[in-house]
Amino acid sequence: MSSSYQTKTFVEISRERTEELRKREAERYETLLRERLKDRYPNPSPEQKRKIEARVETLVERHAATFGSRDAVEMPPLRRFEEQLQQRLATRYPDLSPDQSKRLQERIAQAVERQKGRIVETRRHSLDDARGALRRAPGSQKREFYER
């Protein structure tokens, strides 16, 4: 097997799915918006039609921009970290042998595990800080915290 063998990587597949979701979401939003405006303006004049069309275009563009960024935010941090790492390495090293690719995937897995440890440690510290702040809050002497 050569490195020119054409298979889709995880990154390519996820990009395609994300783009597909964006298109579906934009179409759904536009349809919903047009239905709402049709209910609000049952018999629009030609001037109102132009204004409605311009408003729909503006709102759909704005929604598409926010949908893309919201999608990135909602992706779990570890998966987002792994995907970004794979994208960077794929662009930096496009022609790898299967052996090199396997070693690189192992290194990516190790980096993801290290990142997972950092995230867990950060969450543990922030949770401890929040509990301490609640204990120090006025009137909180009677509160008890039970560890799970």
C-alpha cells in the first residue's frame, strides 16, 4: 500500500459532516423565517416584498455565521483538540509512510491523554475553588457539602 492510497481521514469526514449540518440548518432556519414572515405579512406590497427579502438574506447570513462558531464551541474539548492536532500535522506532513502515520497517531493519542489529564485537573481545582467560595459566603455556616 502506498501513501497515495485515497481514503478519507477523520478530519475530512468531519468537515463534510459539519458543512452538511450547516447547510441543513441554514435551510431550516430560512424556511422557518419565511413562514413566520408570511404569517405576519399575508399580502405584502412589492416594496414590502423587497424589504422582507433583504431582511431574510441578512438574518440567514448572520445565523450561518453564528451557527458555525456555535458548532465549534459545542464540540467536546478533547475531540476538538485532537482534530486540530490532526489537521496541523496533516498539512505539515502530507506524504507519510504507513509506519510513520501509525507512530504519529500514537503520539497524537498520547498528547490527547496528557490534555485530558490537564482538563480534569483544571476542573477539579475550579470545583474546589467554587466549594470554598460557597463555604465562605455570608450565611453559609449551616450548609453542608457531601462528596459524591
